[in-house]
Amino acid sequence: MNASWKHLLDQCLDGDRLTAEELAALKEALRAPENRQEAAAQAHFHEALARHVSPPAAALPASRRRLLAKVGLREQRLLHAGARASARRARRLWTAVAVAGATATSLLIAIIAVTVGGGGPEQITLTGDAEVFRNGKWIGRENIRRGDAVIAGGDGAALQLGGYCQLRLEPGCELVVAGSRRDEHVHLRRGSLTNKITPGVGRYVCGVPLGIVRVVGAEFTVRVDVPPKAEGEEAMKRFARIVVMVAAGTVGYDIAGETGQLSAGDGRAFAAPPRGQREESSANTTTGVVEKVTDLSVQIENKNGHQVFMADRANKTALLDLGALVRDDQITVTWEEEFGKKWIMKIEGRGAIRGKVTDKGEQWIEVTPGPNSAGEIMPQKLGPKWVGGMPRDGGGPDKEIVRKIQETPIGATVELTWELAERKRVVGIDVIEE
Amino acid sequence: MSTNIPTHSPEARAKPSPPDAQDSPLSPRERAFRKLVDAHYETLWSYASFLTRNRHATEDVTHQAFLIAFDRIAAGRAPTGDSGRWLRGVARNLVKRWWRERRKLAQDVVDALGEVLDAADHAATQVQQVELNHALAVCLDKLKAEDRRLISLRYADGRRITAIAEQSYQNAATLRVRLHRLRNALRKCVEKRTAGGTPA
């Protein structure tokens, strides 16, 4: 028993989950002063070992830059507040000389504070040539609210948020309004957006496909170009381009793994693959069973509960994978988090379907399995796996599988083994009953 | 087949990187803050990583601790004395909150662990740390290849026990006990060396 609390402490420091009884036992053991001393020595050694063997985190330089950028913005805010405090002191001095004038000034300041700071309802105003969409449906231009997507027409549009963010949408600009009062966010999907932010009222963040631009008080333009896919070009080779130009004030950016600040007159361009096609070094993976799937999302269930993963429209491979998934498929999703959502980078899956062959072609086979966990019967169409690389190198559908598909009669009961590669690919066919 | 464990003792690590190229002239408080970051960022990150075992939480805790330090510098109350120890104390308090909120540990358990970690933080001087690292390097070298591999997977690769167990088709509980014994053996070896004063 004496040794077991040490094991429990090790587990706890390893981040393992302990049961309530184990935690109670550990807590009880740590009451004794001699055990506490031993526990401290053990924790100290544990940490020394971890520090000695762990490599410096690859994310460290970028993380350090992010911290310095945060502090840079905090410093700007302090300077700003300092300037305002000086102005207030000057006003107080002036007040002593001319009381009546000061009263008028205070009154004016109060009026401005109420008008700009606002205690009233949320202010989102859209003017000009633009259409608003909610959950993919056109809703006109009235009653715009957070979560809605705005697409500017040929004459461009103007959007005002919270009384302190004036946004100019150039023709073709597409964005989503998010955030909350005094913490305004927009997600710029494409096009050019000029942002004029009144300082000292609230926060403003402009999200772009590769990161964010954060502002205290400034005027700046962000442009996102996602070039259309050229014929024959692979989706993976298309890079989103983002340009940030600052007209006044300072903005902090965290885009495409780079973090820093831009001051008035500065401009910077960024390029990286769009979301879902980036390096997987910072990615997470989740394995589970498909519960629900749509064109742009999949909900999976595992021992941690239910989780929803979104696919970016630019990630064509993920969209094709989603199109092939059905309820009860076992998959592993590699994802990254952005704007509070989990975005799919890739989906891997493997499984087997047992059912009757209900249709087939030269290079595909349709199998109808029994009812799934929701009681639905869903026929599934699968093709052979592609092997051998590019067609010019002799690549093509797996000949062995093609032959087996041709040999299998409609009506036979089969078990197909599949792998996910843009759609479900047959890697094995067992005929159970002809 | 031997598996080498790369070692990363603080003294072996590279010096802090030079200031970022795009930096504009810094204010005195920013200069003071940068000095603090240069001196302690990596060690605090490592400490937060040890306590949370979660990359995102590690960055959150590290950033919050440094931002608290910046606020104190800005208020003219910069941490005095051993600023590294002060930062670790701040990080511990932040991690305790994280344990309560994210790991759902009860307050009394968090307090008990917090006391242990407070005491652990005062367990060694810098000279003893250097000796400890030296002895660790020697003792790790004496491990069997499979044990070195387990340590490497756990710490160098940062994998969880359940993930290692899954990958190696072993029982996670067995692996936990093995790792626990391995750490005990390493600790005894290190204590013998540091107490005997015969580092390799």
C-alpha cells in the first residue's frame, strides 16, 4: 500500500485520469508530512526527467512570437491610455481656469461616450450593394445578424459594426459577421475589405483563411485571393494569397504561422495552402464512428462523446471523402481548430461491408447491406483502388479487383473490404454465397 | 538494437534567438519584458508542458504567466529576486485552475498536489540541477534498449501511455507499472550518483 500512492502520483503527473477512490487514497497519503516530502522529491525528479529528455518544442519560436505580438498590442493600448490620461489632466487644468467651459466640455464628452460607447441594442448596419445569406439561404439585406454571410455586389457595400468598426466591402467581397458587442469579428473568405476602427471602444478581429488580423485602433485593408482551380492543376498546389495594408494605427497579425505587427504605411503579403491543406505538425486526430454526415461536415462518436468536424470548400479531397461516408463507418479525422471549429485536414477510414450485390458496372459494384444502427438501408457504390501511380506510369484501377467485380454475379452475398481514398475503394471481395 | 534518447538539459540548449527583425524600437518596459522572455520562456514552457501534458494548455499557461509579468512591469512592480521561480509559481497557480476546470480535479486534491509541487520547486539549487542532469544522462545510457525506447516514446515523442500501449499491443496498466518502476530505478541510480558525487 505504501508504494501504491507513489504510483498514483506518477499517474496523476502523467495526466492519466484517476478514479475517485484512487484520488481519495492519494490525497490521504499526501496528508502525512513524510509522504509529502517523498512526493515532492518524486515530482521534482519526474519533472527533471521530462525536461532532460523532451526536445525543445517545435512550436516554441512561433509561440514566443505570438506572445511578443500580444505584448506589443498591450503596450500600444497602454501608450494610448497614457495619451488619453494626459489629455484628461490638461482638461482638468483648463477646468480650474474656466469652470463654465469645462462643464460644457464634460457634457460634450459624456454625450460622445454615450453615442459611441453605446448602451443600446447591437448595431449592425449594411448599406450599398450586397446580399445576405443565413445557413446558405438568401434572406435579403434586412435583419442582418451575427453568423450571417455577406456577399458584396458590383458596386460594393458598407458594413458598420458596434458603432466603431466601419468596413468597406469591395465588389465580390465575401465575409461572415461574428463576434459580440465590443468584440467584433468578421471572417473574410475572399475579396478586398477596408477596415476603419475607432480606437478605445472595443476589440476588432478580422479572420482570414490562414489566420487573423487583430486591431486596437487602425485603418487597414485586407485582401484574400483564392485563385480558381486551373484545368489539370491539383488542388494541393493552389495557395490562398492574403495581403494586409495598414493606413493608420497598428495591427497585429497571426497568419500562416507568422506573428507580428504592422504599423501605418506597412504592407505584407502571405501565402499558404488554404485551411485543411496545411502542414500536419499542429494537427490533432480523432477516431470514432460516423453518426451523421453532410456535404460539409461529419459528426462522429467515440468514448469522449460526439464531435463535429467541418470541411473547407477548398479541401476537395475531404469533400469527396465526406460524400462516400455513411452512418457506422469507422474513421480517423486529422483536424485543426480555427474560429472555434474543428476543420478537417484529412479523413482516413477502413472497414468491411457485408450485403447483397444489387448492381454493378465494369469498374464499380453496388452492395446493399442490412439496416444500420438507425434502421436505414443504404446501398453503397464502390470502385476499385487505384494502383501504380499516374496513368502515364502505367497506373490504373486495381486489375485484380476489377476482375473480381466482373466475376461476382448480381444477387450474390459478399463481404467487401474498403479503404477511404476520395471515395470508398474496394481492396478485397469475398463471395459468401452466390 | 539501441535507442538513443536525445537529451535536452537547459545548459545544453541554444541561447535565446535574437530580437525579431521587424521590431521597432522598444520601450523600457518592453525591453525589461523581453529580457524576462529570453531568460525563461523555454524553461517555463517545459514546466507548463510537464504539468498539463497538453500543447494548447501549455501555450495558454505560459502566455498568461508572462502577460501577468508584463502587467506587473507596466505597473512598476516587476518581480524581484528569482524571477524564474516567481514565473513557475504563477504558472502553477494557473495550472491548478486548469486542473480544476479541465481535468475536473476536486479542490482538495488540487491543493494537495499544489503543495507537493511547491515543495518540489524548492527541492534543488541550480548546482544540484546541473548535477542531476549529468547523472540522468549517465543513468539513461545504462538502460536496456526497450526501456530507453519506452522513455523516449513517453518524453521525447510526448505520447500518452494509452497511445504507446495501443501501438505496441500491450496492456496500458502493465505499461504504467513498467514506467513507474523504470522511473524509480532511474531515480535510485541518479541519487546514488549525485550523493556519491561521482558523475560519470
